[in-house]
Amino acid sequence: MLVLFLSWGLGFSPPNARTAQTTLGVGRRRDALVQFKTSDELLSSRRWVDDYYDDTWVDEEEESYEVMWRRRRISALKTAGELSTFELQDLFEPDYLQKKLFVKHPNRAFGAVFKLEGAVADVDVIPTFTAAWGQVAEEFGVEKPTEETVSLAVSQQLRDEVTIDRIFRWTQDWGEARMMSRRYNDIVSESFDDLDITPRPGVEGWLSILAAEEVPCAVVSKLPRRMLETCLQRLNYTGFFNDNIVSAEDERDRAEQAFLHAALIIERQPARCVVFSDTISDVVGAHEADMRAVGLMGTHPAYELRIADLVVSSLDELRLPNVRGLFADVDYEQHVMPEPELEPEVRRQVRTKTLEREQDYDDYYY
């Protein structure tokens, strides 16, 4: 009794009391969350309760620390200024269970990235972009760019601020260039009805094959997000890409960064993604991102696209085994095989046997 009294006096509680306190704390956390269950403040209240009790609230759908960290890391990388191929490779390295799943369903291990202009559809954006830049020039009192200049800026896939500084030579003030860029995006978003868009042959059939095999797909474009979503709705391709879209708002000025952003949102390693495009710059950007590239003839002839891993005239020519052949060096079976166990070394007992012989008379006089 004396020991128990001293333990209570020093602030220690018996096991039953600690269990009751823990249960009470969890119940208080749950009671505090119940009042927000029907309001829009559920997420903020859950975060407040976690901070208040300095503990993690366990929901019905529990997630491990690794899954939580990975989800937060993906959210942070979506707004990062520069993406690294090596970081994405390490971030999306499949664990043991995923490798087992990919062995059973090998096509799910890979991802497909499509360039809207040229690969998914033939989009004539130059007239729309030229008219938008001309309206911006009138509002800010600068010289209007020509259609050739706008075409050069689009082909180099530069950011709008860089285009204003280096191509149009309007201003070197980054703040003013930012204002011009935002105004330009607003004008383009409002004029998406004037955009002429025609689907490429074989795209819908190929997307249907990838969807049946549960291969995640993403689309990349320099168009504003609103215009890009409208284009996909016109083509009835929204269900193939869901929300896996890389648009002008993501501010990925280089093809490499745009493709890495696409790999980030579909949560696949860059080395297990393939890019479909019709331009040489996109093929080079795919290789810089450690991805495979399929070149579509049209803008460039076949001999100019020879740097691509595969060149086709239409997506109708593609088959899943042909595309998977581009990843012949990637195999999950060798990673999921159980490692051989080292058997303990058995040392043989060496027995030395001495042979006795009769003593010879000459041995005494040697």
C-alpha cells in the first residue's frame, strides 16, 4: 500500500488508470469530431483535434506512416519548382506486395503520357494564341507579335514570362511579365470555343486498350486547364485521363519537367512510363526524363524521329506486347523471388591418425 501511495503521489498511475485515460482521450477526440461530421469543416477540425491532443486520430480507413508521408510528399512535389528523376524513381519504388501484383498484372506497372497537340488530336492553336497575344499587346501598349513569332515560342515550349522577355522583347520586368502572362491566359481560356480540334486516328481504340488493362494515362499540353478540359470533353476522352492533366497552370516550361509532372500525378516511376508525341523536342525530353518515347509521324518524317524508341504512323499499329518490349530491361520476377537462405557452415572434423611402425635398428645410428 505504501508503494502504491507513493507512486500516485509522484504522478504515476496504475495500468488500469492509464488505460482508462487513453480510452477517455480517444473518446473525447471522437466526440469532438462527431459535431463536425455534417459540416464542411471536417478536415480542419480533424487537424485541430490532432494538434490539440498531440496525437494521430485513427480513422476507420487507417493508413500507415509511410503511406501518409508519401501522400504528403506527392502533394508537395506538385508545386515544386524543379522535379528530379531520381527522386521520383525512389518515391514510387514498388514494395513487395506491389511487385507481386505487377507480376500477376504486368501492364499495371507502367504508365502512358500523351501530348495533346499532335498525339491525341490535331489542334491548331497558333491563330488563337496570336489573337490572344495581340489583345495583350493592345492593352499594355506594346508591339503585336506576328504569327511566325508565336509559332516559334510554341515550338520551343517556353514559359509565357520567358516568351515575353526573350521572344517578344516587351519587358524585362518579371512582375510586369507576370501580369501580361495572367491576362494572356484569361483571354485564351475565354476563347476556347474558337479552337479547331480534330482527333487523331486510332487514339480512342488505343486508350480503350490501356483502360482495359488499367494502365494509368496522363495528358500534357501548354493550353490552360479550362481549355484543355473542354478539348477532352469534346473528344469524349475525359474518362480515359480522369484528372491526370498537366496544363499551363502547372508552369512546367520544359518537356522533361512536364513529363515528370505527369509521372508524379499517375504515381509511376519515370523509367516505367512511355511518352506518345509527334515532335522531336518531346522525344528528347522523354529521354531526358528517363522515359521511353513513341514517335508519331506527321509533323516530322520517320527518319527525323529515329531517335525515338518506336516510330509509327498511327496509334492503330500499336500493340501492348510491342510497347512492353520497350521495357525489356524491367522485370519484377527477379525482385519477388525469395532470397536463398544461407545454411550454416558445417566444419568437418579432421582426425589425425598416427601410423606406428616397428623401430629399425639403423634409426639409432642415423
